[in-house]
Amino acid sequence: MSEPKKLFIKTYGCQMNVYDSERMAEALGGKGYVQTDAADNADMILLNTCHIREKAAEKVYHELGRMKHLKVANPDLKFGVAGCVAQAEGAEIIRRQPMVDLVVGPQSYHRLPAMDDAVQSGVRAVDTDFPDDDKFETLKSRSKAKRGPTAFLTVQEGCDKFCAFCVVPYTRGAEVSRPADRVVREAQELVAAGVREITLLGQNVNAYHGHEGGLAGLIWALDKVDGLERIRFTTSHPNDMDDALIEAHGTCEKLMPYLHLPVQSGSDRILKAMNRKHTAESYLKVIERIREARPDILLSGDFIVGFPGETDADFEDTLALIREVRYGQAYSFKYSTRPGTPAAEKPQLPEDVMNVRLQQLQGLLTQQQRAIQESMVGREVQVLFEKSGRTDGQMIGKSGYLHAVYADAPTDVLGQVKRVRITHSSTNSLAGELCKD
Ligand code: SAH
Ligand code: SF4
Ligand code: F3S
């Protein structure tokens, strides 16, 4: 038998890309490829790219340039570019970097095996269609290989919201939801392979409509999957937090007390200019209702500083909103001009203004994050253990609130949920002791 071909995938960007990379590896697995961690012995290198912020395409060309020596050493090596830069740049990538054999957009991964045939016969392949055939329907069942206790599962793709700063509606296309029965089947396959916690993914996951009860309906359907212990979902839009989903946070035990709900800004003027279609007040109202349903929920958010036209007063409104919410986790970015988006036409703020604001915002968010982490000390939390730590006997897992937790424990806790009493909080993690059952 011939040696299996080796596939090296480098993944950038959001969790949806992480999921897509797994599915691409599985699709090419059918063609005899096995994944490798080392680029220098690969037969194919795929870069699964992100286009969200400035210079995204430049970074991809730079990375390809850095890998050129691999092609020199092995002329049969094939290069592919996938993901959102592939979608945005298309055939331009092959023009600018002749070393690239294959360009595939996020909606066309199921065509990879056929594209590989073309590439192996010396033809370059570009596919950035938004095809009618559902890629997930073609890429049916998941690999049966044993895997770790947590997994991502994409249930919704694309975005119809068109925030004025964002490329996602252009790179991922219109919102599409996968039918609930297929999602449930995939969850069962993941559980059979050892998964205990599933994070449902979508660019706007709570706009999911593949179940008549929306995302809440899907969550309740997954609640019935034996062996699945935890459910999470990300990323949500404030306008799609419907009553049933809010209620599920109070009543569904498998749904973890963590919610990532990006707001971007606390200023109504900026929110309007961003085309977010919500106000600071309506966002705070949603948060209030979620906290009524699940008082201990840990909230996470995304923020952009320096959107065109943002004044000191607008920025103060963002800080005020943050003070009111108290976030346990957050991601914040300087506004980045994306060609082709409406905000790119507007005059940009000076870089130094953005730097100062970002620093101030991150200072406040870090303070809140630490305070919430420290408030866990002395409490008992449920931890799903995922891997062993660097020191002997140490295991690492995640609490329901998504805090990393270290504890001394036997290896058989891996893949299990155990009670841990938190004894210590450090910069980015907690430490604790296993409770006696
Ligand atoms: N669908 C999600 C997140 C999409 S992208 C949502 O609606 O919130 C993830 C985050 O990247 C966004 O929440 C936003 O904070 C940030 N982002 C997107 N475009 C950006 C840009 N042009 N400049 C800076 N940050 C951006
Ligand atoms: Fe981008 Fe807005 Fe859609 Fe999120 S909701 S993906 S920020 S356009
Ligand atoms: Fe990036 Fe595309 Fe995700 S632009 S953030 S990889 S949807």
C-alpha cells in the first residue's frame, strides 16, 4: 500500500474556521490524506484564513512567502488557501502567488476532493461560489476516531445584518441554518467519539431557524442526547435573543451559564452609524432579562473603539455601559477599515486616539474580569476535565463559566465533570481542589 498523503492545515480567525478545518481534513481523508502537525513533511498545505481586520490578505501572502522553501524542497507539494480571504480575493491569490494550486471559499469545502483531483493532474482550482447544494449535506457523517471531550458544531452560517464595519456578510454570504435533525445526528456522532460538551456555532447563532422553536428549540432537542453533558453557543446578536432562549438559560441544565453577547459600542449615535439596529438601552434590557433568568451567568462581549466619528463622549458611553454590565470576559479591537464596507468611506480617527481609548477600555475590562474570577474563590464549581497539566498529577478543565481550572486529580477524571472547590485565582485561570463525592 502506498504511504498516506500528509495534510497540514493552519487555521486563523474564529471558531467557525476551527470547525471548518476539521471538516476539510475529513473531506480530504476520503482521498487518503492524514493530518500532520509538521508543515515540512506535508504533501498539501492549507491556510484557512480570516479577513476580519486590516492587512488580512497581506498576512496570507507573507505566510505563503515564508513557506516557499518547502515547495523548493518538495516540488510536488500543493498549496491551498481556504476561508474568508479566499472568498474575498478569489483567483487574485493565484495571480499574485503562482505557488498556490487551490483557492476554496467557505461554502465550497465539500468540493475539495474533486478539486484535489484537478490539482493532482496539474490544473489549478478556484471555487468561491455560494452553491445551492449544502456543503454539510455532502460532508455527511463525522469521523469515528476518538476525540477530546469538547467540540464545536456549526449550525448556522452567514450574516444578513450588515454592520457598517464588517466583512462577514460578504465573505460568508446570507444566513443559512442547518436542519435540526442533522445537527442532532452530528451531536450523537460526536458524543459516540467521546465528546461531552458541544459549542454550537454561527456568525449569528441565535438567528438559527433550522428548528421551529429557533435556537432554543435546537438546544432542547440536544438536551435529550444521552451522554452530552454541556451545551454552549456563540456568537449571538442582541436583537435575536428571543424569550425562549432567555428562558432556556434558566431552565435547561445542560446549557452553561455563559453568554457572549457583543455590543460593540455604548453610544446610540455610534450604534446607529454602525447599523447595529439596537440601542445601549435595549442591549442593557436584554442583559437584565437574562440575569433574571440566570442570575449567575457570566457575560462576555466584543467592543470596537475608534469607529469613524466616535467622540470622547461616545467613548465615555461605552465605558459607562461596561461599568453597568460587569463583564467576565471580553474581546476589544481598534476599528479596522475594511474595503467594500460602508464605514470605509468615512473619515478615520487618528491611530493615537484609538490606542489611548483601547488601552483605557481594556484596563476597565481586565479589572472586571479579575474581580469576577476572584469572586469564584471559595466556591464549588463543576469542571469538565480536558487535558493534563504540565506538572505531575495536575489536570486542566473548564468550569461552566468557561474559566480554566487547574486541580490535582487522577487521569481518569479526563472527559468527566467533577466538583471542584476554587482555592486560588491567577491572571488567566483558577486553581482548586477536587471535592469528595
Ligand atoms: N457575528 C458576531 C461577530 C463577528 S466578528 C457579532 O455580530 O458580534 C467578531 C468581532 O470582530 C466583532 O464582534 C467585532 O467586534 C470585531 N470586528 C468586526 N469587524 C471589525 C472591524 N472592521 N474592525 C475592528 N473590529 C471588527
Ligand atoms: Fe459582522 Fe454585524 Fe454580522 Fe456580526 S452581526 S457578523 S458584526 S455584520
Ligand atoms: Fe474571520 Fe471569516 Fe471568522 S473573516 S472571524 S474567519 S467568519
